[in-house]
Amino acid sequence: MKRREFLKAAGVGLAASTVAAPAIAQSTPELKWRITASWPKSLDTLWGACEIFAKAVSEATDNKFQIQAFAGGEIVPPLQVADAVQNGTVEMGHTAAYYYFGKDPTFSLGCSVAFGPNQRINQGWYYQGGGKDVMNEFYKKYNIYSLLAGNTGCQMGGWFRKEINSVDDLKGLKFRIGGFPGRVLQKLGAVPQQIAGGDIYPALEKGTIDAAEWVGPYDDEKLGFYKIAPNYYYPGWWEGGTMINVFVGLDKWNALPKAYKAVVEQAAAYANDWMISKYDELNPAALRRLLANKVKLHAFSPAIMEACYKAAIELHDEIAKTNESFKKVYESMKAFRDNTYPWFNVAELNYDSFMIRHMG
């Protein structure tokens, strides 16, 4: 991507009418930062958004502000990105906030919770409904400032060695699932495991886990889960529209010149749009390939969906009673979600349903 194109398309040109781009670069210091990701380089969707973000910042500043990207494990383990940002090991991280629910369940709300908003509604909440503000108010406790820098869309429900036909089939199931939603499955007797993307296949192959979820057809095909667990379930009710964040050390963020802050914000927004459009491009063909490889596609039964929904609402309400941060963010997100879905039901759902019925 060319620097001038980014300035125009991503909106960093917000200063272009008053300050020429070269003048911006000349009036700001030279910085060299590092961003560490939670993803292996093989996942060109998630890792690709991290690279695009870093390159966009460098190019938009005539390389005055350079950000070098590192994949998961190159500097710190994939699930320790937030810690690395918090303690200043790196200036930035590209990660899924729900990996850090062990610190506080509120982290999950900056990424995805069970039966939360879809991608469009999540993004609307973050940008227009106060989500960015309430999340960053929470992140202050951890010396973190967050920016939305990706979304996977609605995810799949995962790969299972055996069919899951009833709620009882979840009991004792060792299931790799990211973040806080594992607590929902735990209420129903499952044994959740949080494992980084690059380590899931070996765990599934060795029988350490019985099932695993990651994202969707394109990424899942790359990771090869279908070779071991052929039953592919949908939908991933725990990830209706998963937000991916750039975490910045708060002290580092506060010290940035305003021009650099604007560049970083718009680069993150560009990466966000790129990621969701990339998944929309790649997932359909990947699903067709998987089905051609004799993958068995299943919908979770209504009984399973209802039991999981009930358990999720109970869990969220329990946490909200004792955790003020979780309560504040959850109520903000829930209010925006509940206000928006009736509109989606009128227009988006009806239009999409009609079009799908008429596809050949």
C-alpha cells in the first residue's frame, strides 16, 4: 500500500487540508517501536492485519514512525501479549482481549462474549455507542490503551471427534475454546482449554483435547483440524463478531504527538476493515473445499443453543453482581445490542434471508 493512498483512503488525510503530509513527518520525532502478535505467520488473515497496521503507520509518516511486527512466540508467548505491553517489554500488541479474562472477565467484553453482538453491532458499539471509551477506562488499570484493529465476523462452532447431539454430550468434553466463553461450557460440564492457535493441532492429534474451535473455514483449513476431527459445528455462539485489538502501552500512547496518534488510529481502522473483508473473501471457498474433503457440517441443536444461552446469561449476571467494571461495560454493550437487533430483524435479516433462498 502506497503512503499517499493510505493518507487518502484511511483518513489520515484529516490533516491534509491544513498540513501537508511531508510537513507532518518533518515536525515529528523518529520512533522505532515493536508490536508482538498472538498469531503465527501462517494465519495470513490475523497476522496479515498486524502487518498491514504496522506498515501503514510507517508509510504514512515517511518512515519517521516505524513499527516492526513480530509473530506469536518470537518475543513473548502468544497468550502473554497483554503482559508484554503492560510491563513495557514491547510498545504494542495485536491480540484478542479475551485471552486475558483470567486477570479480569471485563477483558472479554473488548473482544467477544457468548451471545454478544454480531460484527456490525460490535463495531457500532465500539465506534459510536461508547464502547471504546468504557473499554479504555477499564484498560487504564493495566497501563493499556486499545484500538479496534480487526474483526473475524461470526465464527464457527468448532471441530469435534464425535457428534454432539445433546447437552449431555458436552459433559467431560475437553474443548479448546478461546477466552471467557469457556466458563459457559464449564457450567454445562465441559472442560475448557485455552491453547494458542499454533499449538491446537498437536493437542488434538495427541488426544489431549477432544474438540477445538478457532475462527472459521479459511483459518481452520490451514490449521488442519478436519484431518482429525471431521464434525464441524456452527454457529460459534461465543463469537458472533470477534473484535481484535491493538494494545498500546498507555504511557507510550500519551507521549505520542497528536499527528502520530491520528496515524495510528486510522491505521488500526484500516486493518479492521481489511480483516473482515479478507475473511468474507476467503471463507466461502474454504468451506466448499472442506466439504469436498468429506467434512460433516452440523448445526448445534436448538436444545444445545438454548441451554448455552441460559448458562451464558446466568454467568454474565453473576459476574456483574460482584465486578463493577464488568457490569459497566456489559450493560453498555448489552443496551446497544438490544437496541440494534430489532432494526436488523426488519431490514438486514429479511433481505439476507430472501437473497439466500434465491441463490442457485
